[in-house]
Amino acid sequence: MTSTADREVSMTGTRAKGNGNPDSSEIDWSAAPPGLGGLEDGPRARPRDLLRYLRAQRGPLLVALALGLAAAGLSLVQPLLVMRVVNGIGGDITWLVVALVALFLAEAAISGVQSFLLQRTGEAMVFGVRQRLIRQLLHLPVREHDRLRSGDLLSRTGTDTTLLREVVSSGVVEAVTGVVGLVGSVALMLWLDWRMFLLVLATVTVALLLVSLALMGIRRASEHAQDRVGAMTADLDRVLGAFRTVLASRAQQREVDRISARADEAYRAGVRAAKLDSVVGPTMSLAANGSFLFVLGVGGARVANGTMELGELVAFLLYLMMLVMPLIMILQAATTVQRGLGALQRIQDTLALETEPADEQPDRRPSAETSAAAELRLDAVSFGYTEDRPVLHEVSFTVPPYSRAALVGPSGAGKSTIFALVERFYTPESGTILLGGRDISAMDLGELRGQIGYVQQEAPILWGSLRSNLTYAAPEATEEEIAEVLRMTNLTTLVDQLPDGLDSEVGDRGVLLSGGQRQRVAIARALLCRPSLLLMDEPTAQLDAANEEALAATVRQVARHCTVLVIAHRISTVRDADLIVVLEDGRVVDTGKHDELVASSPLYRRFAGQLVPPPT
């Protein structure tokens, strides 16, 4: 059952309008999906699921396993040599001592090589899983990113994959070699003295029963701890993404309290797992020490009465220690595997999400000679983010090529949703969308988006240089093309003022640029793609009067090369439009030009009076 806190997490994690997502008033927030960050648990991860990930590293793992078995074999021989040394005291035992030292050194060398191989193999497996997760996250549909928390996804890619590495480096192979060492020790202890072995078996069995109870809760506690870490990371990502707003709102302490609460939940869950984990080692140590004392007492008495040689007692005690060590290795491996399964559960839930097809030619763009404007047509398009709350109702309109069209209407009318459908971030429930006479649902997704330039209201700018942001969608753009779009978007003066020109850093999320500069950079970035259709979500939102007029001239010039569709809240944006589409409650209520609509449409007349002029 979803808690209030989790519902809040899910809601705050959904991006607001301006990040390419629908207006918040178009979404039914009560339908927030259950589970942390909106990602529901799939089928429980099982140990055999881990084997699928280990299979890719089976070569190095088999070598590491062989080395582990060799080291276990050498360790099993050592007590027999010790027995011969003890029983041979008084005679020539030089070769036995030399052989014993050689066994110690060989075992140490083999164990060192095995440890390095396991660590490297674990890193290789984590690298492969992270590659899959990165590819998965960057190919998720927008609808998934709208409902999931980016911080939790980051935690799955970082923290959870690290736990998988521990399964390789100190889990599976140690469990196998531990079993071999355990079986070998048991066999040799039975060979030396089966009566004393029964005494050891009784003590160890009691310890194993206690440990098994602890193992049952370790996975649950570990999963809960990992979920809480994901929530904490998501909350921190949320705050850092709006850091200036947090400071301006004097909300630092509230956010500290919120994130600290998540950290406290992770701490408590981790402590619960630690409590259970702490039972394993001491319980086995107690069993080992108790068994040692029992064997020492019984064996000492038997040596004293001559029914057992001293060397045999020493060898038996060494095998007793070797019996406990494999048991500890196996139980620690079981604990590690349980933690790994908890991490694997979260990773598999992420990998199970449906993705969009990968664009095989992401850098392609039409040549300057072949690029041309395309007609956009919506025919009876209906859509809703939830089944019981439709947003668009049979929307139909046509934007001719080489024209400028504007979408106007109150908040929640469906303007941003139309953009999302044209970009195929979402799919209409009914109706068709045609671009250049072709149904976009039948077009290759990469080809479709290659023909569309998209300028978001918040104009996201990526960390890096101004040049890398401008050429983000057109890496092969020439210096002449860059200079042209800089001139068209009135950015030439900015570049001249920057210390390193186009190679100047713009800061995280473009923080070193003003809002208007970020807007113009986003427009220039879209124009470099040579789009057939340019979508602009209120491009003048952060521009002053001078830059707005410059942008209006830019839009007029751009319309000579492509079709332009604008979501408008400024009167200057719609006054010059060739077509204005008036939306209300997800329906087209009027279309026409500005003067026509002022004369014929009461709704547009009221709305036009509310359109804001540019700031001076």
C-alpha cells in the first residue's frame, strides 16, 4: 500500500511543464503509481538470475574457481604435513618443514592471484550492467521519465551495481571453494577420529540454526535500505536541480529535514541489516571456540592415555579451524548473495521497462539543399494521460508548409500535450498526425525527430561549453553554420563577450547564462538541425522587448525554411502568425488569423486581452 510520503515522492519527482512534459494541470495527480518513485517491483530476483549476469564472465570465473580449489587443496594437505612433523620430532624432518613452507607460500600466491582476478571480474560485470542500465535509461519513453524519480534511477545505476560486484568478488566463488574446503575438512576429520567429529558436528549444528534465522531477514532489510538510499538520492537531486529557488525561498532547513529523514530511514534499515549480519560471525566464532575447547579436552585426555598420537590431535584441531573457516565463507557468501539479490531486484525492475527503439543514425540531418518545410496535420486526435481523464478531444487542424502557426488557450487546454504527441513522446489514443503527408506512427522514430526542432520553455542547457550545446543535435555543423544561427538568434554579441568565445563553459544547467540567453541558445541549437518543423514552447517567455523583436524577426526568417508551430502567451507572438489555433478544454474552438479571431471569436477576444506584453 502506497504511503503518503511515497506518494509525495512520486509527485515531486515528476517534472513540470517546460521540461518537455505536459502542463501539470493536464495530469491526474491522484493516479500517481505505487511504489518508490513509481517503479513497481517485478518478480522476485532468484539466485539463478544472478547466474545470467555471471555467465558473461564465466571464463575468468572458472579460472578463479580453479585457483580457489587449488588453494583449498593445498590448505587441506598442510595439517597432514604438520602431523608428520609433530610425530617425527627427534628425527630428520627437514624435508617436511621445507615442504610445509612451500605449501604456505604457494597457497598465499594462488590466493593473491585469485583475489585480483575476482576483483577484476567483478568490475567487468558491473561495467556491463551499468552499460545496460545507461542505455536503458536513455532509451526510456518520456512517459516513464515523467513518472520515475531520476535520483532513484541514479542510485540503481551506481549503488546497486556496486553490490553486484561484491557477489562476484566475495560471493559465488567463495561459496564454491568454501564447500570444497568444508567437504575436505569433514572427510579428513572423519578419517582421523569420527567420534570427536560427532562432538564438533553437534556444536556447529546449533550455530547454523541460529545463523539461518538471521539470513532470512538480511535480504529484506538490505532491500529496504537500498530503497531508502534511492529515495534520499532522488530528494537530493531534486533540491540541487532547483538550488537557487531553495535559497531564495529560505527552504534549506526544510529540505535538510526532508533529506535527513530519508537518510535516517536508510540508516535504520542498514542498522537492522547490520544487526542480523553481526549474528553470523560471532555465532560461528563461538561454535569454533567451543568445538576447539571440547576437542582439546577430549583429545588431550586420549593423548594422555595413549589412544591417540599428539600429531593426530594437532592435525584434527587444524582441520577443525579449517572446517569453521569454510563455514564462515559460505555464510558470508550467502549474506552477500542476499544483498546482491536485493540490488538485482531493483536493477531488473529498471531493465524490464519498455524502451523506445534506438536511433541507428542519431547525427543525421538533411543537407541544406534537401531540407524543406513540411505540412503538419492533426486529424481527430484524442488523448489522455489516464483512461478516466482525457486531455484532447478529436483535435484537428492543419499547418501549411512555410507558415507560422500559434497555439493559444488557457492553462491545461492541451497545448504542451500536442507537442508531446507530435514528437511521439506519447501516442494518441485515436486519430492521426501527419508530417509531410506521412503518418508519424509509421515513421522511424529517429527519422521523425530528425525532422523536428524542439525548443522547450525552460530551454535546458547541458554542462559543457557553449559550442557543445549549440551543436548537440548537429555535431557535424560547420563554423559558417554556427555563425549564421548565432546571427539569427542575436547571440553574436554574447559570444564576443565570453572569455573563450564558443569554447566558454556555461555551468551546470547553463547557470552562467541568463534566462534569455539560454532561450536563444536553445533556439539556435534547434535551427542547426535544419528542421522541417520547428516546435517552440513560448520562446519569448524570458526575453526583453528588444530581444523579443529580434526573435520575432528570426521566426519570420526561419519560416522561409521550415514550418513553425508556437505555443504562445505573448500578443507579439500570435499577432503575426499565419494561423492561430484556439484551444479550450482539449478542443479546437476557433482557428484563423489575429484580426479575424478578434472580430469573430469571443473566447479569443477575451484571451487576447490577457496576453502579456514583453517586459521593457
